[in-house]
Amino acid sequence: MSRLCFSLFLLPALCLADFSYQQTSKTTGGRFMQMAGSKATEPREATIAVKGRKMVHASATGSTIIDIDAQTVTTTNNDKKTYSVMTFEEMRNMLGGSGAKVDVSDFKVDVKDGGNTKTLLGQETHDKIMTMTSTVTDERSGTKVDTTIHNDVYVAHGISGSEELREFYKKASGLEGAQGGMAGMNRPELMKAMNEAYRSAGSLDGLPLFTITTIDGGMPGMPQMSGADSNKLAGLAAILAKRRQQQSGATQANGAPDALMQITTEVTSYSDKPVDPALFQIPAGYTKTDPPSIHRGPR
């Protein structure tokens, strides 16, 4: 009897598995790429790992650590050797409180089969098309920005350990019924948008191994351009791109010249082996700072 009770006590811990994967992202198209040049197309490598109720997104520049039990998001900056900690409550207040700078409305998500297959890392993947549209309003200026994010995702099914990712997102978003999740914000329209995005992403039911994200329209914090202004920007981008080509002698392929930005992300490896706990720790010698988005008044 005592052995049975001890086994039941350990069961929750045994059900928390580890999973990690490495990915490479780079800008492969859009007007921003034309203006920024080759620097924008340099690959950016990152490691994403889940260990129990913690997740980390780590790269050469720093990391973001989400801890569900502590209800915190910790961000490190490797260049400045600093770190900051934001609680879920602070995040909810930032996104949903009276001091919020933007308002999201008309948020819609559509997921459909793309009908294509591709073999990646020895896995057969199936194409899913996820399109997200929304209107973002700057509450200070009243400026409205219409944005469309188009994701062409190749998903692999049955990868051992990948279900830990979906379970983690469910817990972190608060959609499992627990109170205080990251999506449980004070503003209904923002909560609805995030919940809708999660439900649609969850329908992918697998590990995305290859994703092309194309952003059309505008981005939050940027003024919406008229058709004439957009054409001027595209013309300027083309001139800058041509000038750089003449200087370097190299042609820079643009996968989506008319879009605002296109980003391609590819998973290069994955594992269900135990994740090094050091990934979730703040490096020694780092100095704590306030999160940049939280204003704590004059100093």
C-alpha cells in the first residue's frame, strides 16, 4: 500500500518530460530586407527547450525563460550581461491595463490544408496554411494598422516528446482552466485574440519543421501608409538593393518583394533527451534590470 501511494505521489513528476529542438531563422523577403541589406539575411540560430513547467528560447544574444510555477518571464541579454524578470501579472497589466498603448480588434485566424508534403529530417511533413488578420489601433494617436500574417507550415506528426510543447503552451496560456495564465488578461478583445491564436495553432497537432511567415500591411507601432507612400517605400527599397548589388556584385534573392517582411524558419534537430538545467538559469555575473516595457516612475 505504501509503495502504491509513493508511486502515485511521483506520478505527476514522471509525466513531465523534456523536449528540445534547434532552429535557424532568417529574413528571406520583403521591403525591410531590401532596405536593410545582407545583414538582415544572416541566419539566426536558437534552441527551444521544455523541461517540466519551464520553457526557454536561447540564442547567441540572450534568452527568454517562462516559468509557469513561478509565474514569471525572465529575459537575459548576453551583450550587456543583464537580466530582467516580469511576472505574469505585470504582463497582463501591460497588455490589458489602462496604460496599454494598442488595441487589437477584428482578429481572425484561418487554418487549412495546403495539400503539399515534404520530407524533412527523415520525417514526412504535411503543409498547413495559417492566416491571421487583425486591426491594431494606437490608442494615443488613433492610427489604425491592418496586418495580415500568413504562415506556410510543414508539420511532422508522431515525433516523440513534441507533445510536451503543446501541453506547455496550453498551461502557459491559461486555456487548461487554470486561473492566472498568460492569456488571462483584463481586456476581453486581447484575450479573445490570443485564445483564438492558440486554438488554431493547437490544431496543427505536430512539430512544425519548416515555416515561411509573410507579413503584409503594417506592424503595431508603425503608421499605416497610403498606397502612394507604400509605392515610394518599395521604390526606395529597390534603389537601395540595386546600389548594394552594384557595390558587391551579388544578387540578393527576395522571396516576397511586395510584402513588408518574410521570415523562413527551419528546425535543424530535435531531441526528447533530458535538457541541461543550466539552460534555465541566469548566467553568473549578470546584473538585474527592470523590464524595459514597465515604467516604474522617475528615479
